[in-house]
Amino acid sequence: MKRTEGKVCPVCDGRWRGGLAAPRHVADWSLLGAAHQQAMLAELGRRIHSGASFTVGEIGGHLVFRIAAPDGRIAPRLVTGGQDPLFAHLVGHIDRSDHIDLAVAFALESGIALLQPYLSDLLDRGGRLRLVLGDYLDVTEPAALRRLCDLTGAAQIHVYQTAGGSFHPKAWLFRAQDGGAAIVGSSNLSRTALTDGVEWNLTVAGDGAWQPVRDAFEALLRDPQVKPLTPEWIDGYAARRRRLPLPRAARRIVEDEPPLDRPEPHEIQREALAALARSRAQGQSAGLVVLATGLGKTWLSAFDSEGFARVLFVAHREEILTQAMATFRRIRPEARFGTYSGKDKEDGEVVFASIQTLAKAQHLRRFDPEAFDYIVVDEFHHAAAGTYRRLIDHFRPRYLLGLTATPDRTDGADLLALCGDNLVFRSDLQEGIARGFLAQFRYFGVPDEIDYAQIPWRSSRFDEAALTEALATRARAQNALEQFRAHGNGPAIGFCVSRRHAEFMAGFFNAAGLRALAVHSGEGSAPRTSSLEALGRHEIDILFAVDMFNEGVDVPNIGTVLMLRPTESAILFLQQLGRGLRRSGDKVLRVIDYIGNHRVFLTKARALLAAGDGDRSLSQRLDAVADGTLDLPPGCEITYDLKAIDMLREMLRTTDAQDEAEAWYRVHVLRQGRRPTATEFARAGFDPGRTGHGGWADFLRDMGEDLPDADKLPGDLLRQLERSRFASSAHPALAAALATEGALPESGLGAAIDARLARSGHPAASTDDVAAARNFWRMTPLVRAGDGALALARPVSPPGKALIEEIVDWRLDGFAAAETAPAVAAEPAAPFIASPRLWHEYMREEIPPLFGATFSPGNWNSGIVKIAGGLVLLTTLKKGGLAQGNHYEDHFLSADRFQWQSQTSTRKDSARGRILSGQAKGTVHLFVRASKLRGTTAAPFLYLGVPRFRSWEGERPITIEWDLQAPVPAEFHKVLGVPAL
């Protein structure tokens, strides 16, 4: 960054907007290299196509071309097509314009598809579009009209109804800060006419030259034959076009145009589609699919939805909705789409809506619960929020599909529950790379010198202004440049925190001789689509982006991802990583990631290394990185600078068994920006009623939550709810009903219990269960009975009612798990996801996801767990601390042979016994650990693979000898007690 008289060069700083600047800080043309000279000349040529003039000068010692607005004296330019296609000229004008008017005789889908990304960019940056096209000879394709209706923002689309007459204009009018231009000629909106066809189009620039075109367009808009284009008009036009044969001339135009290729699902998507079909065939009405970024989860939903008439697509960001609409349009070119903004209720076959709008009660009430056959909720890792629960509780589709690229099975505990605990399919990043669908990567974790302790932390994120002030500095930009030159390769995307940060970085890299652009949603941004294309053609070296390209955007084959900002979300981090993973030959993506002195950076490391929630799990993964034993997909590498890994270790907290719950809690708050619910806490493997702090409310208060004083909460009732062994779900449901209503007539207890159970998706209670619940609470001092009614002995404050509801939700969730689980601790049906890795250590809660299952303490604290397709054995060799009767004779006979003893209730002719011996179909997976604790914290299990049954003896218990899949490596012999033979 150059300075003039103590001031930063306004050109390098990105503040100069008067034209075209040299890509680095030089004052003389001869000081630029040939590559930069050619790039500047090419861009200058594009600028002056509009008729603009330029002068050469310098600002603060920085070479610039000042662009002057054109006037009517500029000579017209003729574009003849073929080797000089109109499309390239249109793109240049669209990118510079803030207002476009267009009149054209007809449009084919191929032409609109070609222009749509550039027109969307215009509208996204606040530009305006007015378009009039005709129905002359019915050449215009309904699919083209549908695409035009998909445009959002200030787009006014009209149709000229010819009524048997003629309509032949082909004219563009561009208005921009440099004065604009007009193009009049022969090209209609088809790919052929815009690209390789021989078409003559005359470009004129300057107000005086294109004023007649503007006047003619304004007159055309006032013509009574011009009508707004609406979905209803398209429906009628499409019906007419189907009913009446096209005239020969029109038919020839349409048939000669090459059709758009219809996308087809790739292999992993086909597997997911088959799994979804099986799910529905088995009677499931909801399911979750996990696909890594880059494997096409939105495409999957579009393919899977084809058999359903009415579809709702819900996401948390407008950008995702826009991209989803474009994806669905490729699959349903003739379908009627709608977007729900809260103002007008669209009646499209496919409706797109943001969760923030749709989940509000006043909006949900506008939709019949059965309005949609198929609902897609994208990025389902946000589903723990109550907004998603309200939406899912309201609608009754034939199928609900949840999609995520980065599931978090503990923080997002409601994830599977909202999809009926049905994990339909999963293909993660490792599988995508191993199967060749995603590129290999080399990750470099480098130390960040910023002191993040000095940056305010508000609402689960850094203050943007303060963070920008810290990041947009010459010292850090210089470090980023050095890291890029040391580790980067090929075109790059750098993710920035703010518009100012992106423009600062682009200016700095340009001044250093690199070709850089800043892309964001504000004024002065480089055009998104054209910039991406230029990056793919290697015409620029790096794009600095803000809230762009994180998800759902087709990014060209970039070679480097530069992560210049902290990411508070593991989801966002993996999405940004995924932007560079498009497979291209033998490409290996380079990832340069800054590691700072704040615990939020542990989130990125935890996501990258697939570590669990606790610091212990991450510490083990970092150990594996340091000693080179971390299991990665083929061709991938993860390298941390020594200082960076030291920073991560310093932020890790050593926890004992009790503190593990506190550590998990803190990580959840950091990731989600809110505290976990009792249900989420329980699903992570902890007991909300037994935290070592007292009850759940005491734990929350000790963790810093703002709760009323203990004497203002119904402590006795909360403890009763937390610790009682209820015989049925009616017991906690009745407590919740009493807290809500205050008093209930005994004759109405059943209805009140059933209403509360229905809210949580439980069946109605039996008469016996209602009676048992009534008798249970009547016998406690917490409830008083009299005059044929039950009431709480003390009134409950609103905060107390909220806590009661939360605890009841948790207890009911436990009953749901028990009601759906078979007698032998079976897991919900789910496909085998990905084999665990031999000799790899897993915490207990990390094991269920390996088999498509969900962790719950009731199932997975057992030594043998039934899963879909077999059994999982979880064996602790040293039984200290286990209950009497649970001491089994488990030990190694040799490095390749293991003796295991079943529970005392297991018989040889039982279902489990037949699987263990191989008499019944099923695979046995063996996990072993030396003892329950490693130091003061829970120890992980070592995966020993799939053992082969050798022999057995005894009955209740059974003692089995297994031949191991492979001999135990020598480094494990001592800790596991493998005998030396």
C-alpha cells in the first residue's frame, strides 16, 4: 500500500471510481509487465465499446485511465455476430449499467438461460430492468417466460399481444454512470442469435444518439397491447400453444435451436434418490439427507421432488432461495414458481420461502396444512430453532426432506427428531473425496497476529466494525500476500469480513502486482457472474468476497481458498472450504486459514478434524495431526504452523468427567449463539437433572444464564420432573398441563394430557395411564386436590412455566426414544454410512453416526448395541467402577485373537446370539478400550474392525473367541494388555 504525503493512495485503497487503474502502484506504463499491460488494454477495450473516451494520467503516483462519458459524436459500432458475437458486448454493457430497457420480438429458453445470471446481478445490485417481448407467431417459449418471472428485484416484464399482427423490434437501451448506449439490430433472445449466429446489431452511445430509442420504448410501454407478464398469462399462452400448431416459420425457429441439456443425477445422488424411494416405500413421511458441500444437495431435492405436484422449499437465506429456484427451474422448466414474501400468497407449483418469514404464526395461518405434497428444508442444521418446529408442526406433507451438508448431531439435537429420526442417506466430505467427486486438498493453518481479545464479542459474533478495523491493515494484508505466495496455487477466492475489508485487500493485492477484484452486495462491487468467469479464465488472480460464494453458487475451478476472517460457524467454514472442492483433473485445492487467539477458532479446527464437541476429542485430533497419524482421504494433507497449533492447544480446557458437560455447553453457546435446551443436552449424552450443580435451573444459573432467583422458581416441582421414574408419558404431560392451566377438573385430565402429548408428537394416553398420572401427582405435596379438580399447590411464574415446559419436552423425548426402540436396544432403520477406520479412536458419542444411528445414553451405554445390519460391541477391559454383575471376562488371547463375554442374559439361541455366531445375517463391529477413564476423563474406544467368529462356550453368559480382522499393532499392546507371544 503506497502513501503520498503520509496518506494512503486512494487508488490502492479502492476509493477511486473515476475509471481504470493500473493493477499495481506505478506511475508509468513502461513499468508494468506485459501481462498487466495486456489485461489493462483488454479491459479498456471493453469500456470504450460504449463510446466512452479516456485520458491517461496519475493520482498520487498511480497510473490511471480516466473514463469520460460518451456523447452523440461517437461513431456507431456494428456487431456482425459469428466471430464477434453480440453476447460478449451485452455482458459488458449489463455489468456497467444500472438501468436496462429491452424490446424483443421473441425469446427462447436457451437465450434467457444465457442472460439470466447477468440480469440477476444487475437486479441484485439495485439496478432496474424493463423488458417487452412479443407473442408473435407464438415463437416465444413458455419456459423462457417462466424464467423471466423468476427474476427478483426491480424487474418489470411485459408482453406485447400481437393479436395476429406483427412485432419485430430488437433493441437494448443501457443507462449507466458513463452515459450508456443503445443496441438495435436483428438478434432475438436465443442462444444461437446471441452467440454464433450471423446477426447485425448497431451500437450507438451518448444521450443524443440513443434518445430516439428511449422515446420509442416509452411509447411502446404505453401501447394498450402491452400487458404485464403474469403467471396466469403464461398459463393461458402455454395452453394456446399446446392447442394450436405452430406456424411453419415459428416451428423452424424453435426446432433449429439446440435444446438445453437436462441435468442428470450423478452416482452419489442416484444412491440418495434410491434411499429416499425406499424410505417412502417403508411408510416414512420424513427423512434427513446429509451431502457434503459440492455433492449437490439442492439438485438432489429437485430430482426427488419430481413425482410431487406441490412443493415448498424453505431456507434461511435469500441467496439460497435464489440459487434453489435456478436449480429447480432446470428440472421443471414449465412449472409455475412462486416466492412467499409475506405480502402475497403465491400459488405456484413450487413455492420458495425464507424460514424467518414463513414460520411466523400470521403467515403460517394463510396456508392449509395440506397445501404441499413435498417440503424441502435446506440447511437443516438450523432446525433446532423453534421456528422450524412451528413450520413442521403446521404442515402435513406426504414427505418432508431435510437437507444439510454439515450436520451437528449434538448441537442440532432436534435435527433427526424433526425428520422422524430417519437418517435416509449420508455422504460426507471424506467419502466425496475418496470416490472422486470432490477434489483433494492441502490445508495450511497459519498464525494470526491479531489480538482478538481486544475485539468486542456481541450476539455470538465479533463486532463487524471493530473486526474490520483490526483486519484491514497493511501489516495483515502483507502477511496474507506472503502466505498466498508461499502456499497458494492458481486462481483464488479470499473470504473477507466486510465490504471495506474486501476492497482494502483487493487494492493491496493490485498494488503488489496481482489482479484482484472485490465482490460484495454493495455499490462499487465487481460484477459477480463476470468476475467468476474471469477468475475461471485466469484473467484475474483472486476475488475477495463478502457473504458471496459461501453456498449454492457454482464457482469455477479455483486453486486456493484464503480464509481471512474468523468464522463463528463450523457450517460456514465447511461451506467456504467446499467452494474450492469442485473436481478438475488432478487438481489439489490449497486452503490457507488464519488461527487466532480466541476460542471461536476451535470451531474451525473441530469441523476440519471431525472432532467431537469436547476439548478432549479435539486435543486427540491435534495430537494425531502432530504425529502424522490423522486418517485423511487419499491425497489430502492438514498442516498447522507450530505457532498456530500451540495457540489452539492453549485455548483447550482440560476437563474432568463433570466438567465435560460444562465444556460441551460452552461450545454449544459459542456455535449456536444460544444456550442448549434440556433435550439437546440429554441427546448429547448428559443428564439435565444430574449435572453436579443441582438441577437443570441450577446448572443454567452457574453457567451464567440470566434466571430468576431460586425462590422464584418451582424448584421442588422441577426436581420431581427431572428425577422421578415416571411409568408413562402421561405423568410429565399432566404436570405441564397443570402449570399452564393452574387447575384442571379431574374429568378433563385425559383431554389436557392428550393435548400436551399431541404437541410433542406422542399418541394419546390410555385410561390407565391417565389414572396413574393423576394418582402420582395427588400423592405429592406439589398438587392439591379438592372439589373434583387438581391444581398446583403454588402458582408458577412465567419463567417457571417455561422451565417446566422445557423439562417436560426432555422427559417426553425420552419416552419417544423408548417407544420406538425395540427390546434389544435397536437403532432406527438407516443405511450403513461409512466404515469406521481400523485402529482409530472414537468417543462413545462419536460411534453411532458411523452407522447412521443417533447417540442416546440409554442405548449406547450398553456393551452391545443392535444397529441396522448387525451389532456393535463396546468393550471395556478393566471393569473398575462397573456395577456388580457387569464384570465380563474380556481380554486378548494374542495379537490376533480376542475373548469376549456376553451379558448374563444372553443365550446362544437368542437373536443376538445367532448374529454373534454367524447363524443369522448381521455384521459384528468390535470397539475396545483399556479402562473407562483416561486420566480423569472418559476414554475413547479403539476400533478393531469386524472379527470372525471362532468358537463359543457357556450359556447366559456366552464366552466367545474371535479372530481379529488384523493383528493389533505393537504400539497398542501395552495399554490393551496384549500378551507377548
